[in-house]
Amino acid sequence: MTKMDAVQKALNHFWATQAKYAKYGANDSEPRHVFCNLIRQAIKGKPVTVPSDAASWQLYVGSMSCGHAARALHSSAKRVIDLINRYSSHTLENYLFSMLD
């Protein structure tokens, strides 16, 4: 598996996690925005702290318990960020920036 394949697989897993926890708001624009900001920080070489709580992911904390959804998002997002940090390259950066636009 190439580096790009590994990153794409991790991204697909994150998106599947969002879909799985959609009833908690995980697939809404707010968590997507949080994730995109994490990717931007990682690409720029800045330190990234992946949220692990529901409020930081902007899930539906006011109406339900979303802790398990937040932990799942944390785990899958951390995998993406770890791969970005490990495989940093211009090709990967260009791919991820194009995905964010």
C-alpha cells in the first residue's frame, strides 16, 4: 500500500465514522469544519490536538449523550493526522488542500 493509499483509507474510515454517528451530528458541517482545520494545521506542520469530547466536535451535546461518537471521531481523525505527520510531502499536501476546497 502506498502512502497516499494509506491516507485515503484513513480518510475513508473517518468519513464512515461520521456517517455511522450522523444521528449525533457527526456528519454535520461543524464536525467537518473541525476536521478540516485539524488537517490544515497538520499540513502546515503545526501541533495538532485532536478533540476527544463531544462539545469540541460540536455534536448534539444539548440533546443527547455523544461521548462514544466523540471518541470514535477522535480515534479515526487521529489516525489521519498521524499519517499526515508521518508521510508529509508536497504531493500529499496538494491532495489534501484540494480536498478541503
